[in-house]
Amino acid sequence: MGAEDNVAQLIDLLQVTPTDPIPGTRESEFYLGRSQYKPDGRVFGGQVLAQCVMAAGQTVDPARQIHSLHGYFLRPGDVSEPITFGVEVLRDGGSFSARRVHAYQRDEPILSLICSFQVEQDGLEHGDEFPSDVPAPEDCPEINELMADVDIPFMRDWLRKRPFEVRPVEPPIYFDPDPQARAQERMWIRASAAFPDDPLLNAAALAYASDFSLLAPVLRRQGLTWMTPGLRMASLDHAMWWHRPVRIGEWMLYSETSPSARGGRGLGLGRIFSQSGQLLATVAQEGMVRIKSQ
């Protein structure tokens, strides 16, 4: 399967279609989405976030673009089951529209999310500066090149099927801990093939990619790896703010840090920049991070 096929599958994955309502729920609009295969059998959180964006967007004037979401992961999703998205219209004001979305499997919510859309308007403007010490994407190896010799079929297969090209700046911590124990991870990302211009689809695809590795700085700071024996991780919540329109087919720098870890939880913060230096989005996620022996 090539890059074009991977991107085509992402576009298809993000499509949600009208479906029957779930009895006893308060939402007025319902959509059905499929689940993407994942080796551990659990639905990828970024997938559900992105599909929620697409479902909410079906109920909003296209002139209003999403600018924020705040969601809680309530239950693990099952990749063998479709997902029903119930959308509740909370408000349509003069400039903003608010929606609540619940993602259901077996009539139980696996994600609860509120998002807001806004008409494009003029206003005050500033943004964080692009990091000065980051090499260009062409000077960073692609993740599949770094993992070419890894003899773990499910991991190679999962990375190979990603619809995004990912070029890490720091050495990956799949097997070896970061020798500097830094609470920072940066990577260049873009769709691995041509991507449509639709603004909602691009915003949803960025939500999908925002969940790739936001808790990795927690592991780096603690001298852990993704393969540390007994490691247990699960996303608890996710917040995202789109500051400017995004184009998924262009290089973006995803710069992540972790300001805190305590009580079995770790916090990851991310900023997403265009290659020209504009701050496109800001992301935050707290997750459960535990070592089973503890």
C-alpha cells in the first residue's frame, strides 16, 4: 500500500454519514463513522476526535470554521465496531456556533466533546515564535527509515500505514530512553500524499495527527521508552485550538513539551507551526502514565 492509498483511506475514514438516533439521548443529529484498525484493538483517539470535528461541522454554516475543542475520553473504543456520533446544537450566535458531540459504541459514550466554530474576522494578532534551533524537514530522517530494522511486525505495519510523513528531530524513544531526559519532542509532519483543500477536512486531519505523540515528552523526561516493561498509558482528555487555517499537505512542525507529571498522570502541551513560522494550532492532553510494578 502506497502513500496515496494511506491518505485516501484517511479521507474515507473521516467521512461520517447520517444515521438513526440513539433512543434516550439528547442529541438532535446523528452520524455514523467506521473505525481504523489498530494492533491493540483500541480505537485511536485522534480518529475519534477528527470524526467528532467532521460530525459537528455537518451542522454548522460552512463559513464558520472550527477554532477549539475540549474533550474527555471516557471508555476505550473497539476497532471492530462502528461509532455513532450524536451532535447537540448548543448555540448559533452572530459570530460563534457551539456544539456538543458524544461518540457512542454499544449505546455508551466513549468520548464527550464540546467544540466551537467562528466566522473569519479581523482582530488583534500575535503568535509564539518558531523555534530557532530546529533543522529543516529535509535534514531529518523519516520515521520509517529509523524503524526499518525493527523486527516487530505490528509496529512496522502501523507506522507504514500512517497517512502522515513523520520526521522526528530528537532520536525516537521506542526502545532507548532519551539520554538527556528532556521534556521535549519535536517532529515535522505532513500528509504523505496530496490532500483536498476543504477547510473542515484539513482541520479534522490535524486533530487526528495531534494525538500521535503528545505524551512522549512525559516518557522522555522520566527516562522511559514506549517499550518500557509494565508501561500503561491512556489519554484522559484533549484540548485543541486552531489559530489559523491549516493545509495538511504542507510541512508543519509539532513541538511538544511536558510541564508536569504526578499522581499517575502526565501533561503534554504542543504547538504546531507552519514551515514559514506561523503558529497554526495549540494542543494540550493529560494522560494516565503508570508503570505496572508501581
